[in-house]
Amino acid sequence: MSSRKKPIVALIYDFDGTLSPGNMQEFGFIQAIGKSPSEFWTQSDEIATGQDASNILSYMKLMFDEARKSGIRLKRSDFKRFGKDVELFPGVLEWFRIVNEYGQSHGVIVEHYINSSGLAEIIEGTPIAHEFKRIFACTFIYDSNGIAEWPGVAVDYTAKTQFIFKINKGILAMRDSKLLNESQAEEDKRIPFPHMIYFGDGDTDVPCMKIVKMFGGHSIAVYDPQKEGKQETAQKLLRQKRVNFMTPTVYTKGGRTYRIVCSIIDKIKADWELQQLAKFGAR
């Protein structure tokens, strides 16, 4: 039985469209290979459709092929360099500090995780990379010279769900499936589902949103007010009961997103305290 003195709350984020207003490849990489974003993604979709292949593996192959054509060596350090130029939504840079402070002042440990179909290597180059306990995302395999030579991990919308269960059990390794599939008592799981808050912006996040909500956690559909159709997508997810809340992609203190998360933290702490009182009876 867990004897932890403080509950842990996991905030789990998609990246593109959730913390950043565009696809991360569009902040430097696509320009470096001499294409426009629309050209790149159209070509990627054509590969996936023509080969009946994974959209994720198709974009990773296209990145690899186009970089080679352009004489660009895809080293981890090059990906991180592209990450420095990734744009973030208002308030994201300060978000982690203010939420951590709120959690600390209310007796809760807050941890942040990324669960993305984008590239971990690019996310690692962003100024917020150090805020995450783990970045679950696509990666390449590198040769002895540190140059990408093959996809290592491809994370599509269904693969994302495995990382929710890993966070639940406190498993941080990408490849560890043995521990993931072992039976474990609910009270021994590091972060129960009711202690999870999942942020996503669209259809590819639906399986994770639904799982977290179904098991008692809280899912939040975020939307960029500047992009046509995004608010309607969030409204649809809310109407279909796939999420608990919808909110604009504004992460400033006092804003709607902040107030929702603080209220959820309050609820998690109150529920946890009641569980402790019930667990130990009249002692």
C-alpha cells in the first residue's frame, strides 16, 4: 500500500496545436529543405495514401529523404537547433512555474509530461524541454556518427495511449512493455488516472482524452482562437463527452486554462484527503 504523503498530479500534453500553434517541423526544418509547409504535408500524405502506410512513418521518411537530398545531416543537435525556433502559445513559458507553485502551496506534487506524434528531438530543443519529467514522442535511431538513419519510435494516435498507462505505473522507458503489462494493484500505481489532466487539440488526441476521462481523470480540449475550425472541434469533443472542459490555448495566470487546472488540483487534493481519512478509519 502506498504511504505517499502528497498526491502526484500528472499534466499530460500533446504538443503541436496544444502548446505550439503549428507543427514543429514548420519552424525551420521545412524551410531548410526548400519546401513550404503545405508542400511538405501534401507529399507526406501522398506517401501514406499511396503506400497505405502510417502517416507518422511517412512524415519521418520524408524528413529523412528530403534532408539527404538537401545535404542536411540530421543529427540530434540539428533537431534541437530547430526546436529553439518553435513558437509557443501565450503564457506557456511561465505556465509550468505558476502551476507548480499552485500545487506546492496546496500540498500537491505536479509533474508534466509530453505525449506527442511530433519529434522528441525537436521538443528537446525548445526552451520548455526541461519542464517535463518525460517526453514521449517520435524519435530516430542514430548511427555511430550521431546521424539519423531510421525511425526509432513512431507515435500515432493509438500508440499514444500506451504512454498514459506508463505514466500511471511510473514507467519512463520507451521500450519497456514487460512492466507495463504486469498486473499491479490500483493503490500501488504511481499516478492514478483520477490524478491525470490531459491536454489535446484534436481528433488524434481522442483515444487518450477518452481513456483519461473514462477512468476518472480530466481531459481538456484546447483550441487556438486564431485558427478557423479549432473552437468547433473542441465544442464537438465536449458535446460528445470525450472531454471534461474546453479552453483557449492561453496559459497565463488567472486565465480560463489556469483556473480550470487549479480547480482540478483542488478537487484531486480534497478527494485524496477523504481517501486517507477513510483508509485509516478513526485513527
